[in-house]
Amino acid sequence: MHDRATLPNGIRVLTERMPHVRSATVIFYFGVGSRYEDEPLAGVSHFIEHMLFKGSERYPTAQTISETIEGLGGVMDAATGKELTAYSAKIASRHFDLAMDVLTDMVRHPILDPHELEKERRVITEEINMYRDSPQDWVWVLGDEALWPGLPLGREVAGTRESVEAITREGMDAYRRSHYLPNNLVVGVTGDIEHERVVGSVERLLGGWEAGESLRWMPCPPPAGVPRVRLERRDTEQTNLCLFTPGVAYDDSRHYALSVLNTILGEGMSSRLFLEVRERQGLAYEVNSSNSTYHDTGCFTVYAGVEPSRTGPALRAILAEMGRMRTELVPEAELGRAKEYIKGRIVLGLEDTYSVAAWLAGQELRYGRIHEVDEELAHFDAVTAEDLRRLASDLFQDEWLRLALIGPHDDAGDLDGILAL
């Protein structure tokens, strides 16, 4: 059972005692990510995440920060998404106060040294180059651009080489100060640690931080009437493709049904896409589906890696399976297996301190409340076969299909002609 507290400056603290372990995980979740950026600052959220590890007032170098935690057997990590930025440390519970001190100093008092900034600018540029050189990674970026052209959700989280090159220290710090605010922060702590100790630590280290008004995100409804296919020609041995459709927002009650639909259609080796496209027709080595949810929208995606000459047949097979979801009711036995798969993954995923801390902090930041595990499982149990058919009919529509692919193809026109459910 979790405990919750809110400080006067708006920081929300979520904890759960796990006395059977000897460790503690601390996660700081800020409600900011790449979709909050103006185009000239594309990539600045990710850039800031990198720079916070380069030194702070009490821990002035990257080596000092890493040695302080790793020298005690702990681990640190961070991640930037389109709507969230997370910083975490996992350490023996007796060193909890030290982990809190490091994380709070990083987020409150980063040095943002100009010399380190220029070095990290080169590092991030190489990170972008790495993704560009990997067709199976870069095709997802093209897919986002096809679904949300010209909108923040359609941009790569790391930005572009040009935008990263143009970000200044002053622009970075102004953006950080606008979004790294106590009322935009959730602290999640789980492990062998008491709630009162955590709240006391947060109050001591961050209680004097003044609240402010953070900038909001731009709505990103997928636009209609735009090109459905985004092709990047490369002389590769394999064609990598992503087929996108709009999804649902994370506070849309249909996201439970979409998770079940995704499991049935393309998650795992017993999914319909795997069995049909790979096992029965031998059209792809890898094929799967996934769904993402955001504040106001979402996307459903099918990915496949295929031999270039089989791109058309593979795409037709994928579309046929998606079409079946619109017209046929899923048999009860298959529906039951999908529900049990999801529920099992949720339960197994909450067996370590990091997962529980992320569950608590992430839900608090998104929903303003915590969905208890049994409550979540009940929502999945309530999904019916008709819910899936109705949802597929709503989301899987010809006019909203978007295809991104990288491979040795000269013309996207014939592929656009295939996009029919």
C-alpha cells in the first residue's frame, strides 16, 4: 500500500514500503518532454537530461556524481520522453539520504558548464547519427513525422543535428527554469524506507523551492489530408516498415481495450501477426505491434522487417489481420489468453523497487491519482470482444493509415495503393 504527501510548494511524494528488500529506488518525474519544445529548441529536454549529469554545485563533475552512487554499488539512470523526463537512483537503503542529496542537487543546481555543454553537444549529435544509421530505429521517427507532420509529437525526442547545434546555454537554462518546477515534479520512492523519512528528506532538500507556472503542451491531433506514405530510399538488404494509425489518449477509458487488441494482434510469438505473417506465410523475420498514449492522442503501430521484394505481400497480410479485428469478434478463449498475458506482465513487472516507484510516480503525474493494481486488472477483465471490434472499427480506417519505410524502393505510389482495410 502506498503513501502520499504534497508539500506546500506542490511537490508530490509517493512511497511504498517494501521491507523484504535492502535497497531503495528514488525517481524524480518531471512533466516535461520533447512535445513542450518550440521547433528552434527541438531536443532541449533531452539535452538538459544529459547536462544534469555533468556537474552540480555540491557534485561538480560527472565523475563526482557517478562515483558517489556507483562507489556504493548503486546505479543511476535518466530518460527523456515526449511528455516526461525521469531521473532515478537505486541504492542500498542505508544510503538513501545520499541518493536524495545527489538527485536534488542535480535538478536544482546544475552547473551547465559551457565547456561540458559543447562536448555533450557532440555526443548527442553522434547519438542522433547512430539512430539515423539504424533503419529499424529511424523508421519509427519517420512514422511519427508521417502521423504528426509539423507537430511536436512528430519530432524525434533528441531533436535534429541542426537544432541541437543551435541550442544555447541561455536558451537551455531558461527552458529548464520554466519546466523544472516543484509543482511539476513527482518523487517516487520504494524499498526498505519509511514514508516519513522520505517526506522529511524532500522537505529539507526541496521545501524552499518556489512554485511557478509551467508552459503547456501544444495539442497534436493527427492532421487529415496529408501524404500517407513516408519513404526513405536506402540500399539495404531489408525493408523496415512501420504502419501507423491514430490511437487513444492515456485518460481515454478505451486504452484498456487497445492494450488487449495490441496483445492479440502483435505482441509475442502467439499473436496473430506473428503466426500469420511469419509462421504461415514466411514474409518477415520480425513483426509486432505496439501502442503509445499521450495527453490528448496516441498511436497504434505495426513494425516489420521484410525482404524488399516481399514488402507488398507483407503489408497486405498485416492489413488483412487488422481488417479482421474490425469485422470479426475475437473468440472468448483467445480473448481470455490475452487478458491473462497482460495481467501477468503487470504483476511480474512490479516485483522490484524501480518498477513500483515508476508505477507510482508515473501514474500520479499522468492521472493525478494512483490506480491500484487490482483496479487495473479489473479494467482489463471487463474488456469484451465487442469492445475490441468497435475500437478497431474506430481506429483502423483507410484515410488514417500512415506508412513509413526505409529500403531500396524508388516509388511510394504503389505502396499507397495497398493501404486499404
